[in-house]
Amino acid sequence: MFDYCAPPDLLKDRVILVTGAGRGIGAAAAKAYAAHGATVLLLGKTEANLAQVYDEIEAAGQPQPVVIPFNLETALPHQYDELAAMIEKAFGRLDGLLHNASIIGPRTPIEQLSGENFMRVMHVNVNAMFMLTSTLLPLLKLSQDASVVFTSSSVGRKGRAYWGAYGVSKFATEGLMQTLADELEDVAAVRANSINPGGTRTSMRAQAYPGENPMERPAPEEIMPVYLYLMGPDSTGINGQAFDAQ
């Protein structure tokens, strides 16, 4: 496990947007960020899940989060602009962006993967991530110390049979992170890095490995050290790097 002990006030007064914040790793990250002082913007497509995370953060007496229902699969360009305008009006800047949301798609040989399924996975995992990044970058540049964290995978670092569109999308994620990081180097107080969470006890993992005993994998809460490290000031200057949570 990544070795890092975050101070209690690590993210005090920071504004951080988390995609896929309604469950799994996204929910765990949102709650961890709030517990360390951040105002968290909970973005996801299922409002009931986001509301539950909101209630848990509020019940813990942490900074009041914001629920943002937003479907990355169907969102149009003007909706990204409206999201950025809302954040700017409410907060004036953005200090962190965690790209967590993604879909796995069919695990099948490339030969049997339909174009429709391939394009759907690429749209959610790559195109929407690009749109969100490019639209919110001006707000991130208004921060004195901002971090963009991309969620990768081991199958996005070395190709593996039957991971189809998901694996390809994670290679693209690493490419987008590296390209952005190189563009930001010595130009803005914004850094970009990626995290491979590794096998974690989530619904996506269960979908990919239905025969696996989930209790053999760590819970999302157990892999949070690297998520906290990369979003806080202790990682200032770390840019363009690929991290492993486990």
C-alpha cells in the first residue's frame, strides 16, 4: 500500500471535484477529502447515490459538499460550460479534479467487440474526461496549487487480452495525463498525475471478476493515502507521474 499519512488539515479550504462520487473509490475519495478539510463537489449520474455521500459528509460535521448530477455519457458541450460557470460563480476557482468515473464495457476479444460498445466506453472514459479537463482548466489555473488526478489501470500500462475498450481507454488516460503534465510544466501551478488503484473491492471489480472473493481485495477506504497525497500540497512539484495505490 502507498505509504503516506495525511495531516488532518491537509485540504483545508480547498475545492475539489470528484467524478463518479456516488459509490466505490469515488465515494471513498470524496469522504476522505472532506474529512481533511475540503469542500467536495460530488459529480455523478445517480443523484440518490450522491445524496447518500452528501449526507454522510454532512453528518460527520465536515465542510458542506455540493451535489452535481451529471451524465458523462450524454452531456453536451454547453453543459460542461455551464458546469464551469457554476463552479466559478460559487467558488471562484478549483483546487483539485479527480477523474474517477469510468465504465468497463464488455470483456471480449477485439474481434468480437462491437463498434458501438467500443465507442461508448471511449466516450465516457476518454472523451468526457477530456471535455471536463479542458473546460475546467482555466478554473484550476486560478488556484495557487491545483492537482488533476487521473484514474488508470494495470491494463492501461501493459495491454492484456480481453480487456478491449477499457484497456485502450486507460492507455489513452495515461497519454492525456502525460500530455497535459508536459504542457503545464513550469507554466502553471497545476500538476497532473495518474493512479492505478489496483484490485479493489468495488462493483466494477465484481463485474470484471465475478468468481473472485471480494474480501480478498482491500476496500476503497484502504487505498486512500495516494489519493490524499496527490491532492494535497505535499505533492506540489510532482507532475506527469504514474502512481500505484497498492
